[in-house]
Amino acid sequence: MLHGVIDFDRRSIRVSEKGGVVLEFFLHLLLTAGFLLVVAQFVSGVKVDGWGPALLGALALGLVNGIVRPVMIVLTLPLTVLTFGFFLLVVNAMMLWLTAAIVPGVRVDGFGPALLGSLLLTLINITVSAFWGA
């Protein structure tokens, strides 16, 4: 395998050591942007104006999931335990809704579309991860 390229052996995506972290980050960002566009096509009430807002949305969603979501999980832990983890679906929907609120060109028209959009986004991510073994 050459350095700086993607290796598709054994149905998994592996990025080489040299520059691999950056390449892997951009690949993940591009995939998430594409997933947001797919969600916008299938969930009425979720709108993404194109690849530019989708890329910004993917970046913002990553930041929101990395910073805000852990705090929300801790704050809502009692409710999450009482609902046997199902409240995490609400937390995920709120993260998508927050992302839409801060990214121009990405819109979510209420909690229902946010919930359906976050569920579809999760299912797409699980499917792709299972396919590529990531």
C-alpha cells in the first residue's frame, strides 16, 4: 500500500499512516455531508441547500456531537435510564436540530423531522459502518 492513499482491502477502508488522519477526517466529513443530503431527500421537513451547506452541516454536526452531546447525555442520564435508553433518540434529534439552527442552508422544520432525520442518519451510518467494517 502506498502512503497517502486509501486501501480498500478486506471490505474495509484503511488510511495509511502518512497524512492518514487528515485524509480520514475529510473522507468522514464528505460521507456525512452526503448522508445529510440523503436524509434531506427522504425526510420532509429536513432541507439542505447543496453540498456547501451539507459540508458545513457535517462539520457542525461533528462538533455538536463531540461537545454538546456528551453534556446533554450526562444531564439527561436519569431520564435515559428511566426510558431504558430511548431518550437518547431525543438527544440525537436535538443535536440535528441544533446543527440546523447554526448552519445557514440547513433547515429542520420541527422536532418530528429532527427525530426522523436523526434516526435515518443513524441507520445510514450503521449500515455503511457494517459494510465497510469501520
